[in-house]
Amino acid sequence: MSNGISIAPADLNVIELQLGREPRGVIEISARCVCSNPLVVRTLPRLPDGTPFPTTYYITCPKLSGAIGTLESSGLMREMEDLLELDPELATGYASAHEDYLIERNAIEFVTELDGISAGGMPTRVKCLHVLIGHSLAKGPGVNPLGDLALERLDPLWSVNNCAHG
């Protein structure tokens, strides 16, 4: 890819098949499926065409993405926003996840248009479980409490320990 980043051509081919389009701005594989296919990629905060792109951790696995869409339609985002209002410790953890996201993205490149804006609704709202789960899968448990909660709620739709492609 551009910017001196090297991604294995085989990984890029898998990502293209997963997404159904050429991947844009991918700089690393941040999480892999148990079958070794890419699950979450880390992307440039400014795509090669110049477009600001706030989603640092992008889910590529279509089975996971579909399961998250099902979870979003279940009302979990509203439930999470209610939890944020009721649980100050959870709100503090979510605000820390927002800060982590900004630090990670700004370490790649600072994009003026994205200054202070993370993704997924952080730090006070829940707008996209894909972003939160991608963050949790890339960084591991304990970084994004709502991403962790959403991952728990995915079972039985999807599990990190079971490959669901093909």
C-alpha cells in the first residue's frame, strides 16, 4: 500500500474478497480470525484520495459485520446509551476508549478535520457497534468497555473462537 506500509498481497486479496471492493488506506491487520484471515484492519485517517476517514479499526469479515448489524437492530445501542447515563464508571471507561482511539489515529497522522472526533459516537453516544467491536478486537479486552460488552452479546451470532467464513 501507500505511505511505505507493507501488507502481504495475500492479505490484501482476502480483504478485497471480504469487502467486495478494493481496500482503501489499509496499513495493518489489527486482528485475525482463528482461520488466520483478516478480521479487523487499521486504516489511514486520510484515505489516498484525500478523504478524512475517522474509522481507524475497520471490520472486514462479512460474517462478523452481518452479526454486528443484527445486534445493532436489536436495540443494544439504545441500551448502552442508557447504561452510560446510569453508570459513571462505565462512562469514564468509554471516555478513556475515546482518548485511546484518538491517540492511535493521531499516531498515524493528525487530520485537522477529525480533531477531537473519534468514531462510533464516543465518548458520549453509541452510534456504531462495528467501530466499538473493531476497537475491542484490535486492542484486546479492557480498552473499550462497550466494545467488550457488544462482543459478549454477539454470541451465538458470532464468536471469536469459531471461524464462520465459507
